Amino acid sequence: MQNVERFKMKKFAADAGTLFNRAVQFTEEKLGSAEKTELDAHFENLLQRADKTKLWTERVLRQTEAVLQPNPNIRMEDFFYEKLDKKKRDRNNHQEQLGNAMVDAGNDYGPGTSYGNALVKSGQTQIQIGNTEREFTQATVNNFLQPLKSFLEGDMKTIQKEKKILEVKRLDLDASKNRLRKAKSTASQQQAEADLRVAQAEFDRQAEITKLLLEGVSSAHAHHLRCLNDFIEAQTTYYAQCLKYMQDLQRQLGSYSVGGGNTAPNTLGPGISNNYSTDPMIPSAPPMIQVIAATPNTEKKQARVLYDYDSADSSELSLLADELITVYRLPNLDPDWLMAERGPQKGKVPSTYLEVLE
């Protein structure tokens, strides 16, 4: 028992002496009174590259997370690396929330009305974009963020740990060199030389380990490049899908205007209409020119709209209930239809939807 206690005391004293020697060596190096073993230029370049890799990988990781979730209160670690991995849908994203609000509003106004129908279509598109955003986020987390995070928590932590060990071994080596220079007696010189050989061997071994790990950063860069390509591909697909959804929506809303009429631009001149639909849901007719201008002797009257009416093509005018418009008849026009004007907008409307005022 006494031998065990004696061994523990000797080990404690030796460890304390080693720590003291390291502290003295570090202090003297800072004061410029002790020499320091320098690493070769290649080794120093590897160390600098590893430090830059750690710094910029952390920054790119943080900024990518900010792109996926701009709200710092929601942008928590488990949001990306736990909830998304488990494919949970705890909350709708902002696009989906907007889409649901538009659909609910459109249904409440009435999907048979121009505004209500437009709101429903717009909301459905926003929901599609929200789903696409969710898929883009999932792909980015799995193929870009996770590999970067794994590198920082795995390989880079190991490199940092081995660098610290190398620095300790370097301090031990330089402290041994310093003791050898200060040794006076033959016995102390022999002991210092033995300590120096051990310190040199441990330093060389640790330097080799650290160097191998540092050289592995090149492989990490190659892997991160593949991950970056995956991220850019996912981003390209995401924006392309969003553009397609919005262009489709724009075409569907092409038959609506702020006032309820057709928004297709009239490029043929006053009184001449492009007689083909801009709505992809309506079969397109061959382009033709239809003269809809009133003749000088045409009698115009005011009419009140009884019901909402959605135009079928660009020759018609959409109507909203209770609005007042100007109407008149044209030769060769079906008797069940009237020509109508609302400001600069013109088009034919069904007479059953109107109450003509005398």
C-alpha cells in the first residue's frame, strides 16, 4: 500500500514538474529569452489552410442557415438538424401561410367571383411555392449543411485537438533543450540528453500525426465542392419551379383586370380587339380582328350590372354586380349581347346580366 502511495506521489510530482517547465518555457518565449522550435514552411502552410477552412466553413454554414430561415428566433439548431431530418411539419412556412390565407379569403368572397377566383388561384400557387421551398430546404440541409457541420464537429475538432497536443510536445522539447544548455554537471547533462531524446521522439511522432490530418483537408475541400454543386443544383431547381408556377399563375390571371375587365393589352388600335384568350384554361381561337367601335349614330345608355360575370375571352368584358357601365348595340351583334364600356375598357356582355336604365 505504501509503495502505491509512493508511486502516486512521484507521478504527481513529475506531472507538476512537467507543467511547471512548460509554463516557464512559454513565458520565456513570450519574453524573447528562450528559443522556440520552428516548423517548416510546408507545415506552417498546412496549419494556415486548416485555420482558414475552419473559419470560412463556419461562416458559410451560418449564412446558409440564415438564407433558409431568416428569423433568428426560429433558426435554432434542432430546426435544421432534427426536425427536418425527421421530416416533421410542425409549422407552415411563410409561403404556405400566405397561400392558405388567400385560399380562405377567395372561398369566403366566392370562387365564382373574379376576385375570389383570382385569390384562390394565387393562394394555390403560393402553397406550391411553399412546398417547393420545403423540398429545397430539405435538400440543402441533407446535401450541403450536414456535411459541413459533420466536418466541423468531426475532422476539424480532431485537427484542433492534435494541434494542441503538438504545441505541448513542442514546449516539452524546447524545455528539454533549455535544460541541456543550462546543465553543469556530467550527470545532469546525461539526464538532460536522455530527456531531450524522448521529447524529440514524441514531438516528431505528434508532428507526423498532425501533418497527416492537415493534409486531409484537401480531401475535405474536394468533398465540400461536390456538396456545393449539389446545393447550387437544388437552388437552380427551386428558382426554376417558382418561376414556372408564377408564369402559369400570370397566364391564368391574364383575363382579369383591376376593374374586372380583360387585361390583355390592345395593340391593334382604338375600337379593335385581340379576339383570342390569354387564359390557358380556355381554348385559344385563331387570332382575328373584330371591329367593336360604336358608329356615330349609336345610342348609348347606362346599365346596372345584376350579377358578376367572368369574360370568356378578350372580346368580352368582365362584370361586377352593382357597378354602372355604358352599353349600346352594334349591327350584326347577337341580340342577346350588348357592347359595354367602362372607362377605356370595351367588350361585349350578355344582356341578361344587365338592367338597362332609361
